[in-house]
Amino acid sequence: MTGAFEKIPGIAAAAIGALGDELTFSFPEVLGVIGLCTMHEIAVLGLELFQVLPEGYATKKYSGYGQQMNKGPSNFEGWSAYVEKSNALAKEFVHLNPTGDDHVYILTTSSWREFCEIQDIKRAGGP
């Protein structure tokens, strides 16, 4: 999800490009982007790391912490703690996978509103 994420001041300016409709970020700038997400209570649910090749992009690694964070808070009061933990895990993934100019990161993000919408779809039997 990118709606609330892309509206955060500074996010678009930090992007170095896009893969489809997803913004891409380089290292170490991606760490600042995660920090902006935390400040604006946007959870980074996962990251993808791609190598940039002349013929396109090659998937190098997916973050695995999304499995740990699968069950989110049941109310808004728990959202800040969820964002803090999720985004700390996102930063840890980046620190464990630093890259050069030939790689980009894509973030999967969610605001509280977006998270609630996803939960409603799941309860209704959707994907």
C-alpha cells in the first residue's frame, strides 16, 4: 500500500526511481525513509531488495519479519507500538543487507486506516 506513505513530506524526494508504481530507495537513504514512516505512524510491513541490471531488476531478498508481525493491534491504542516494532525490524533488515548503487529497496507500508481496511477485507473472506 502506498497511499499514506507517498503523502509523507520527503518520501518522494528520497526516492531514486520506481519499479512499476512502487517507489525505490537506495542505501543508506532508505533508513531515513523508514524514520519518516515511524514519525508519521506508518508501519513498514516488509521490504524487497532488488539488484538493478541493464535488462531490468533481479530480486535479491525479501524481509522475513512480516511473519513475526502478521497479527497487528486490535485497536488504535496499540498502533504506535506496532509501528515502532515493525519499523525497527525494517531498519535491522536494511543494516543486515546494506547495498551499493546497483541495488534498490521497495517498502510495503500501511497506515492505521489502510491496516483496518485490509482487516475488513480479510474478515469478509477476501484475499
